[in-house]
Amino acid sequence: AMDADEVPYDGEMMIARAHFVKMALHASNDAPKVLVSNDEVFYDVDMNTMYENYIETAYRIGYISGAANGLFEPESGITLAQATKILGNILGYEKIAEANGGYPGGYLIAAQRIDLLDGINLNDNEYLNMETAVLLLNNAVNCDLMQIVAIGEDTETKAYEDQTLLTERHKIYSAEGIIDSNSYTDLY
């Protein structure tokens, strides 16, 4: 059997919920944790489910809550609204989303505000294909993170400009400027 990672890239291919969770955890740099208990979080996710560790890790961190009736439906397609909720949670916008009505509307409002949906032309209940998923994840790693600044009766959060998943979780920084010379060559 071919592992899903060995399947040739097809931008039009529908992406499964389990596969999107794996991609989102890579974007957030939250490696799947070694499971310390055999408690199944979802009835339809077990050791035979592809990306089980990613699904269980995402659930335990609080990025996903699953479908209904204790199911995750790992092989089902993922809608734009579902993907937006996962990425909104990863980026720290859960509190803002909940203040704006929760799932799905509040997450979509938050996503619009932070440009998470730039270049995406889907309705919230349409399924993502691989091309749209990659675009969404690319947007996500460049969005400003919402971070906790004060914990108390009213936990305060703030979005810091230029603090993204790339800078804070992957330690990747970009620099803009013009190189006018270096020690090896002449530049014109």
C-alpha cells in the first residue's frame, strides 16, 4: 500500500480531514506527541488510522473538536469552515471567533480580518482540494499570531505585527533590502 505522502501531487484532489490536520500541525510546528494512553479520542480513529498521532495531538492541544457523536471522520473531505476553525485555533484567534458567534461564522469573520482567506474562492461549506489547502496554509504561516499578554479574570490577547508561525514556531525570518555589494563579486 502506498503511503499518502507518496501519492503524486494533484492540486484538484480533494483533501481528507486527517491529511489536512497533519499539514496544519506541520505548519504550526506541533510535532505529533507520543501517545501516553490508549484512550481513543474518537470512535473512528485508532492505531490503524492514517495520521492517528496528528489527530490525537491536535485534539489534545485544542485545535480540533471532531465531528459529531464522538467521530472525527478522518477520510471525509474538509470544508473551508472546518479548516478555518483549525487554523484560527492554531493562530490564537479562538477567543475572537467565539466573541463573534463561534463556529462557523466567528471563525470566518476572524479569518477575513487577518487575511487568512486571501485568494480563496470557496463558500464556507465547500470542500478543499489540495491546491486550496496549500494556499490556505501558506496564508496561515504568514498571519500575525494572537498571543496571550495577561492571564487573569479576563485573559488579554494581542496580535503582534510580524510575529507569525514562521517567526515564532519555525524561527524563519525574512529581510527586505537591496544588496549593493558583497565580498565575492561586483554587483551592478
